[in-house]
Amino acid sequence: MGKRFWIQIKQGVTGAAAPSRGLALPRSRSPGSASTWELGRMFHSGRMWSCHSKWKPSSLLFLFALYIVYIPPSAWGCANCRVVLSNPSGTFTSPCYPNDYPNSQACMWTLRAPAGYIIQITFNDFDIEEAPNCIYDSLSLDNGESQTKFCGATAKGLSFNSSANEMHVSFSSDFSIQKKGFNASYIRVAVSLRNQKVILPQMLDTYQVSLAKSVSIPELRAFTLCFEATKIGKEDNEWTAFSYSDASFTQLLSFGKTKNGYFLSISGSKCLLNSALPVKDKEDIFTESFEQLCIVWNNSLGYVGVNFKRNYGAVSCDSTISKVIPGNGKLLLGSNQNEIASLKGDIYNFRLWNFAMNSKILFNLSCNVKGNVVDWQNDFWNIPTLALKAESNLSCGSYLIPLPAAELANCADLGTLCQDGIIYRIFIEIQNILRHPEVKVQSKVAEWLNSTFQNWNYTVYVVNISFHLSTGEDKIKVRRSIVNDQRLAIWALLVYNATNNPDLEGRTIQQKLLRNNESLDEGLRLHRVNVKRLGICHDDEDPKGYKWPAIQPSVYNAPCPGKPGFYASRTCHHDPANTSLAYWGPPDISNCSSEANEVANQILNLTGDGQTLNSANITSIVEQVKRIVNKEENIDITLGSTLMNIFSNILTSPDRDLLESSSEALKTIDELAFKIDLHSTSHVNITTRNLALGVSSVSPETNEISNFSIGLPSNNESYFQMDFGSGQMDPLASVILPPNLLENLSEEDSVLVKRAQFTFFNKTGLFQDVGTKKGTLVSYVMACSIGNITIQDLKDPVQIKIKHTRTQAVPHPICAFWDLNKNEGSGFWNTSGCVAHKDSEANETVCLCNHLTHFGILMDLQGTASQLDGKNTKVLTFITNIGCGISAIFSAATLLTYVAFEKLRRDYPSKILMNLSTALLFLNLLFLLDGWITSFHVDGLCTAIAALLHFFLLATFTWMGLEAIHMYIALVKVFNTYIRRYILKFCIIGWGLPALVVSIVLASRNQNEVYGKESYGKEQGDEFCWIKDPVVFYVTCAGYFGLMFFLNVAMFIVVMVQICGRNGKRSSRTLREEVLRNLRSVVSLTFLLGMTWGFAFFAWGPLNVPFMYLFSIFNSLQGLFIFIFHCAMKENVQKQWRRHLCCGRFRLADNSDWSKTATNIIKKSSDNLGKSLSSSSIGSNSTYLTSKSKYSSTTYFKRNSHTDNVF
């Protein structure tokens, strides 16, 4: 038996000290005894002894020193028993367990769990002094609804549950009789589904996880479905995550994976989602960690949106358009068929809504957003116990927040004060030195806090006071003694009404609290004070039409524009890391959204950043937007902004994908502008990244709108800045409407004129002139219209100034408008009624147009003629017309000469020359008639003249090439060549090849797309019927001529070598005669073979104008030069003229050199070669290669047996 160390200190009468029931102190004082202070402590020593002493200071010090020296630290350290337990599980014991607990203990354990959990306590060991009603030592358990006392061994092995998420356990002991005490364990038990996941069944006969019978799914035309899941293992098996079916087990809605990839099945239509998921091939979207997947569908779009890992993607599923998912089906988590297994893993937080959310909402979707059809709550589900498993790290599971919530829960009690006042966050730490009960401390501190600010110079209100126990205790030594110090944390908000008061700093509030420390209740001491001012959210407008004022962190409700009685809400948050900062959360405008808004937002998600759209997707989206615009009578600014952003996103796609839907898109944008609601404002501005829309009210009587401009913003608040007044300094585009724009309108049109619409296109992919290829668009596009009427043939033109998207070295702008009525409804650039003003510059063009539509600037890339100024254009036009006239006359004279005199056309060179002259004659005539025919504005006639001009140009090139080939055969292959039907074959090539080329062009392309009117000159004053398609021009004209030109150059060199070589052997001529003879040969061949057409290759850059003059002079006079060198200067032609056209002494006798013998011809043939080439193709006097002359030597036609060259 252990001994006792007894110390008794008495004052007054001294009596015997008899231990009672083995305790150190008696339960009551003896009658008549003096006041007694007794202190006892059990020692595990071998004997019991006691000591008595009178009350003396020296004795007390001695005893205190003895207490400190001999009592082990564990004797007082194990008494720390007022703690808060918040771990998921753990244990706690009575002080000094398993040793006997000390006397005079007052312990409290506060066990806390997050919302959705209860606490379960199990007493593994329990031994407390037993007494009736537990009047001595006891353990009290408060489960939130009732309080129960225990003593003895009654609670051993028992378990107790809290009614909520908090439980209090109190233990008290008196001054005598100690026992071993207790050992208890605790654990959280999840009761809310938010804290539990579901283990999916792998077989249908094990168990099913289904909706509760009280929950029914309605008919769905759209839905948003979100859930989290895990997958165990890496097997690439087919599985289903959930399935919704009717009574006959027909699948209505399911999601899973097959060998083809991930799918969503909607009423029998299966949509593959691989392209919308940010995963690689054969990669599982679910792993061993939970990942949330959200699926969005709307039957009016036929698109399925998928949000996974904060990536939003969409796929087209046209087979689901207009489909409806029937209601009252059966929803199972996992598979409802044995053919395909359930996902091998877990599912958590399954929620379903009957509307489609946009990507912005999905990105900010929180756990507090409950599914309006199915939510992750116990009431919605029928789940077997064995399928549930609680986890502490679930994304939407409950957890303890160490600090109080920062939101202003009670600001509503102060009316508008929280919005108008300045808010401070106060943190106070109180030391509970005398260990007052918590309820008393909270009451006293709240009373002290409110009284501190009464009758102060500043009008303040204290709200949202909350108390929090410290998670531990600080031990403070006072004179070598240890005192347990409990601290209490108090959080509060102080609202300062600063309307008519001076500024209040946080330091002033802090000093006020510190100075009032003495007024705290006895035993409470102010340990720490911290005051911080909360920031405010500044006024904002997001989206357009929704205005949010500057407020303190709170929730603000704004009325829905155009929807009385409905409100949008937005929360102003404070930054937890810096309470001086606050920020707006995303606005919730779901109550304001119409069906059109929902559909438009869904389409916007499908076109957002990161989405890849092909031509079919864009066509479908444009069609959906068109339906919305056509359905709505008035489009508010919110819907209009959404639709304009859709078009802006579409414009980021490649031009080839925009081509098919460009016409419908432009018409829809025009209709959208016409329907923008102007009832509450005089003008509307909508700016997006790639296009902008400005709509302003206008009246025919006032015609107030006369100027409009758009430019870059002065800040980054928007993409563009619009101005309906005086204009901007350096705009990207501007429109000045004439004062008489609305004059002479009919009554019917006057009613329709209520607005002016201006649309600016930063991206021009909707304007693709594929068919006509009139030029290349080098500017932004500006559209202007008045109401829904057509305005044209204005007396005073509309002035449009548009910046170029690029600066050309030699700028040549062509003002054009997009004509939607042409090109089979696809549209093309039309220049009718528009001219470029002389004030145009290299980086911008000023256009003057007599009508309103889409305006743009084209750059002529087909040649350089249109880059000439007006003066040079007039001079060159004059030269060309005069030259072509002269050339036509002398080509006709050449042709007439050879036709009239049969003897001249007997040889091959003469016949080739006749065909060349014919081509030149018609080429010059058609060129002269072209401008006159263009003035009739008859498209068919213009096309015909352009095609004929094209044909005779190619024929001219071809016959010049055949001249070169003939020379080569005559001079190089003269002794080894025999060609049957020589001229016939040349004619087939000379006329047939150009005809074939023109026929192919007409057959392969629409004739209106190839041939038509073109404007030339910098001021676009001259119109001409010619080739419009640059591809046709460069291939069939430039390319064709280039081929013939280089062939002729080669032949020219060969012929000149031959001539110079033979003439060099003649010694009878002087050097001067040889030079002149050779020079004449060069000049005559230059014009005959079309060498002057080569000037076109040098008409570029600074040499453009000089070579344009050379080109026009020499080529327009080609017929004249051919007449001079190959007709007038030929000896046999002169003889025929003198015989038949002259009289008197100029007339030549009938006998001539035509009767000379063949022997003389053979003898002179070599001498006449150079002379012939100087006056004819090959020489009319020469008789080789003639087809009919009876004097021709058979030597020239003898076939070589080894080189029989015949074709």
C-alpha cells in the first residue's frame, strides 16, 4: 500500500489531521474549526508520513521548493485537458491515464467535424469514482441535443454519436479519491453524400445505384451533366459510367467508352467525343484520382460540349438535332446491360440540369451549384450501404475552416450601410486567465466590444462577431509557477458610416480597443489586436447593359434589362491574401437569359478560343445564328454582343473554310444590325476582336448622322473606338454621308428610315472574290446602310476613307463594293459607281461612291497599266489609238497587195505573211472598237468582244512563232526537209491553237467570270472589255506569249548567224554596204517576229513608264513596219505595183524576171538569199520550198534516204 505525504496548514485552532477515505483533503470542515487551506498529493513511495507547521512565510517557501523538487513534471503536465479535436480520427484520455487522474480537474474536449459528418465516440476503458447521480467525479457527454453524465464503469465499451458535427465531453473530479479514468477513441462518420463516393457495381446482380423513387427526370431538350470519376487499373476495356433508359431498357442517355473511343448516346444517336477531349489516343480520361467531366447538349444545335480539366471542346452531332430525351426513365450509375461492363472505379458528385451551360459558367462551377434535376444529396439517390465509402479529400466534401468566413452574412440588417460604408475586419485574441466558462467569456467580450465604440466620435457598427477556440494552450510561468492560459480568437466586422465623417484609419480603431483593455471582465486580458480595412469592388459593366456599382464585399442584385421583375446577381469578393483588395466575381444572369440567349451562349462556347471549326461547322453555326436573328423582333445589346462575338470567332478560321457560308453570314450581320434595340438609347456600340457594329438612330427630317469613324482605342478597355460625331484624328475607317442623303425618299421608305448601321471588318475572310478575281483586297472593309432600304444614284457621293492593311511600293487602289446580288448570290467586288479620289495616299484610300454597301480597296495585280497617273494614261491612250489605226490600215494594205496579185502569193513566205497580217488587222480593229462597245454596258457583247480580242492576240503570237519556225526550216534544214501540205498544217496550228485555248477557257469557267469590263488608269476612268481572271491572263496570255517570244528570240539569233555568215563570203560589197544590209535584216526581222513585244518584260518599277511608251509605240505600229519592210521594200511587190497601178513612165513593161530559166534561178539563189531576207520572210525571189513554181529545181526536193523528215 502506498504511503501519503500529508501537509496541513491551519490558522487558529489546531486539530488532528485524520485522512478520510484515503484522500488528501476532508470533504467538509469540522464545526468550529478555523479556515483551513489544505494541499495533498499522492506519492508512490514506500510509506506515509505527515508534517505539521504553523503559518509562516519561511515554511511556505520551504514547502513550495519541496513541491517543485520532488513532484515530477508529469504530475502537473498531464492535466492539460481543455483542447479542440478536429482530426478525422484519434484518441483522448483522462489526465495522467493510465495512472490515476488528479483531483480537482475541470476538463473539456470539443470534438468538431465538417458539415455532413457526425462524430462517434467509443470508450475503450472507463473507470471513474462511482457515486449516486455521479455527484463526485463524473464525465458529461453533450451530443448537441442532450447531455448525459457517466461514472463508475458504466460507459466502458459503449459508443455514442453526435446529432450534428460537434460534440463536447466534460470531465470533473473533486478533491478526493482518484481512479484510473478513461480512454476514448473518436472518428468522423459521413452522413452527407457530399462526403462519400459511390463504388460502381461490376455486375447487375450485386447491387444497383439508382435514383430515389421520389425523383423523376423530366423530358430533356437540353442538359448539362457533371460528375467526377476514378478508374482502377489501366486495362483498355469498354465501359459505361451511367445509363438512363426507359421501362423497356432502351438506352436514352449514356456515357462510356468503346473500341472507337468515348461516346455519348442520346436517344439512339451515338456521338463520339474524342476530338473534344484533351487526351491522346487510347489514353484514359479517368485515373486513380478524381477528375470532373461536364457534358453539355442542346437539341437545337446538335453540338455536344465537353469540359474536362478546364478545357472546353465541342463536337458536331447533327443526328441529335431536334431530338428529345423522354422523361420518367431509370437512371443508374454504371451499366444497365450485361454486354458492357460498368466503369471500374468510383463516381462522385453526379449532378444534372435541364439546360445547357456555357463554358464560362462551367469553368466557375462550384460545389454550391445544385443540380435542378439531379443533385448529389441523400434525398436524390437510393444507394446500398456497401456501395458508399467516405473520404476526407473529396472536392466538394466538408472540411473545417480555421478562420471565420469573410462574407458579410449580417450586412442585410444594416440596410444600405454595408454598401455605402467602409468596412474593417477586426481580429482580437483574448487570454482567459481565470478559465471562465466559454459562454461567459463570449458574452462578456461581445458586450465589451460593443460598449467600446459607444459615444465615439465616429459612427460605427460592429457586426458578424464570431468566436473560435484556440487549438492549443500557451503555458506562462509566473514566479516559477505554471498557469494554464486559454486563448479565445474573436473575429468581427466594423462598419463605418463615412457619409459626413472624417477619414478613419485602422490604427485609430486598434488604439481605441487597446486603451479600453481595462474595462474587460476580471480574468480576461487583451492579448493581440489587428485591424484591416476591406477593399471595395469598383463600378463595372459586364456584360453590356448590366451595370454594377462600387460596393463593399457583398452580393448585389441588378434588374434584368428588358425583363421587369427579374434580377441578375454578382458577388463582390475580398482577397483573402490581402483584405485591402476586392474583386467582382462572374455575373449570374441566368434569370435574365431568354431561350435565344441560352442558345447563343452555347454557340459562343463552340466557337471560343482553342476550337477548330471546319467549313461544315461554320455553315451550321451561321445557320443557327440566322435562325436566332430571324426569330427575334428586337435584339437587345446582350444578345447582340453574343452574336457579334460568334461572328468574330468565326472570322479567325481559314478563308477557305469561310467561303461556303460567307454570303449568308454577311446577310445575317446586316439583319442583326437592323434589329438591334434602340428604344432605350440613341446609339449602340458593339466591338469585338475582328469586327465592330455601330447603330445610331436617325430621322429623315433632321439627318443628324453625317459622320462616322472607327479607330483604335486610347486604352485597352475595348477593341475599337467608335465616334458618331466630329470624327477621330487618325481612324481606321470613316464615312461622311452627304447632306442630301435622305432627300426625295418615298413615304414608304421614310417610315423605314429609323437608324444608320455601320459595320467594320478587321478580318476580311467573308469577302472572297473567287470567281471574278478582280483584284486583291488590301484594306479593311467598311459597311454602311440606312435602315432597310436601298440608296443609290446619289447626286453628292458618299465619302469613305479606309486604311490599307498593307502599304504597296507603287500603290494603286481600286474602290469597289461587295455586290451580294451577283455571282449567283456569292457576291464579288464591283467597281460601278465608285472611284478613288485624288487625295488617296499610300496607306489609305478615299473613295467616292453614289450608293451605300460594303466598301473595300482592291489592288490591281494583273499589270501595271492601272498604276499610271491620269496624264500618262491619256497620252498612252492617244498613242495606242493612233498607232492601232495606222497599223490596221497598213496591215490591210499588205493583205490587199498579196490578195490582188496572184504571182506574189505563190511562195510559202508570202502565205505566212498574209495570215500574220490578217491576225494583226483584226487585233487592231477589235482593240479600237473595244472601248466603244464597252460603253453600251451589254455584258454579252462585252464578253464576245473580249473573247475575240483574246483569240486574235493569241493568233498574232502564233503566226509570229510560225514565221520563226519557217525560217529555221528554210535556212537550217533546207536540203533535208520535205513537208507535205505545208501551209495547211501551218494554218491548222496558227488558227486552231488559239481557238482551242479560248474554247477551253470558255468551257471550263463561267464566261462572266473570265471576260468582262475592267477599269484602267489611276483614276479608273477607262473601261475596257478584257480578261478579268488573273489566272487566265497569266497562263493564256503572258505565259503563251513568253513561250513564243523565247522561241522567236532563238530563231532570230540562228537566222542572223546564217545571214551574216553567207554575206561575209561576198567580197563585191563594201563594209558600209554589208553593215546597212545586215541592219536592214535585223530591223525587218525584229518587227516580223514581234521582238518589240518583249518591252513588256521591262515595264516594272522605275522603268515602268518609259517602257510602257516604247511598248505602245512600236507594237501599235507593228502593221506599219511589216508593210514597209516586207511589202513596200520588196522588189517583186514594187514591180507588180508599177505594172498594174502606175502609168506613164513609172509603168513597168509586162516582161519581167518571172520568165527566166531555172538555171539562172539556181545560179542566183545564193546571191539573193540575204537580199530576200531583207525584203521578205525568206525571199519572194527565192524559189526553194515553193509549192507551185514550175521552175523549181528537183534538187531542193530530193529526199535523203537516211533523213526522211516528212510530217
